[in-house]
Amino acid sequence: MNLALNTLVYEVGNKGPQESLKSAADFGFKYIEYAGIRKGNPATLTAQQKKEVIKIAHDNGLISSQMLLVATQDTAHPEKKKRDAVLDYMKECADMQLELRGKQVLVCWGGGLYESGVPKEQSWMYMVENIRRFGEWCIDKDILVGIELDPHVYFICNSTGKLAQAIEDIALPNVYPNVDVGHLVITRESPESLEKLSNRLLHVHLSETESFAHTNSILGTGCVDFKAYVDKLIDLGIEENCKKHGEPCVAGIEMGSEASGGFVEDPDRWVKESLGYLQKILPDLEK
């Protein structure tokens, strides 16, 4: 299993993709997870800025193992124009991901939010419809679309059971469940809960929590047993699944809280300390 650096920690630290990619290269990473938000948002970058970011990635031998589609809060919004705007954003991100030599994208926010006054069953259908539209658009481009559970009551997919059901209802071969171990700790789901997803596991996020709040803090400063989840994923065949798709098996260090508006004062320090911790508990992860 390979280790990737998620650029979200730099975005939350008010640094753009040009800085985050150079730091990733300096730390010796081959793989990144590109956070498509704030300064790195593919929908708001100019053509020249995109060209510069892609050149930095290529010049430093970086590959984007996954692009996080962070601006997807309205994936299941009751207003169609808002759902359509999310779809347009997701397509823009996917096109840039291909230029970054990757083919995995992740729809964040648990597939969308429950909105006040909207029946949960209807929100579920909006989510399924919109992600299916995106997934169908991605098939011919050989893009893999991830969904993950987010660990609070207002997220549509907030358990492994709902995540498995979403994969089944969307019913596309290129849709897969992303695993975020910090989220699983908050929802009190053990590594064994991943067994129901085993045949489609492809990607994992290493994020930290203090058990109630999803802090996305420096790895090792909270309560997550990263080794237990990574060992279980390997036992369940995540590496073999990735080989079937011609994809690297990647675990990404995800830090920095976009949702809570937190700030990271020194992203490089956060990365350095997290790497030091992972070297102690999971020394076989390769950058």
C-alpha cells in the first residue's frame, strides 16, 4: 500500500496547489490526493493557473491518486439548478484529474445533506440520481467515482450500511466506496464493518478524530487505531481490487477541517509530525 498526501491541509492553511504540490515533492511523495476546493478549485482556477499546477505535478513526478470533490454539499439539494451546478463542478474536477494522471474522484459530504422539510427518502433519490448522472458521464472516460460516509446525522450516507446501499442503488460498475477511518471511529464502526464493502474497496483516507468531533488533526494526536483499519483493508483484498482496475493502492493522509472552518498555521509541520507517527505504527506504507 502506498502513502499519499492530501492537499486539503494546505488549502485550510491558506496555501494553494502550487505550494502544496511542491511540498509534497519535497517530502518525497509520489502520490497526492488533490482537494478541489478554495485556491485549488478546478472550477475557479484560470486556464493559466491550471496549466501551471499540472506542470508542477508532472515536473515533480506526482500522480493524483484521487481528487476530492469538496464543493458537493448540494449534491442532493431539492432545487434542480443547484444539483446541476454540482454536476458541472464535478465534471470540471474530473477533467482536471485526468490531466493530473489520475482517474479516481471522490464525491464528498456523504453524498449530500438532508435538507429541512424534504423527506429523507426524497433526498436519497436526489443523491442516487445525481451521482448516477455523474458516474454515467465518467464511464467512457474510465473515471472511478468514490462515495464515502460522513459521520453525522445530516449526511445522507452516514454509515457503512447506507454506503453499501448507495453503491447498490446507483448500480454502476465505476462507483466505489471510499474508506475514511476517522469517520468510522466517530460512527463506532469497527474494521469488521468494512466486510460488506470488500469487493469494491479501492481507496482509504487516514484522518484523525478525538472520538466525537472529526478534528482532521495531526495523525497520532487523537484516538484512531490506524493500523487496525489498514490491516483489515489489506486482509479484505483492497490491493487485489486496485490491481484489477490498474490502480495504485493508496492511503492518503487527510488533515485540515474544511467543514468547521479551522485553520492550519503550518501545514508542513502537520505533515512532518504525521509522517513521523505513521513510520512508527505503519512502517510498510511507502511514499
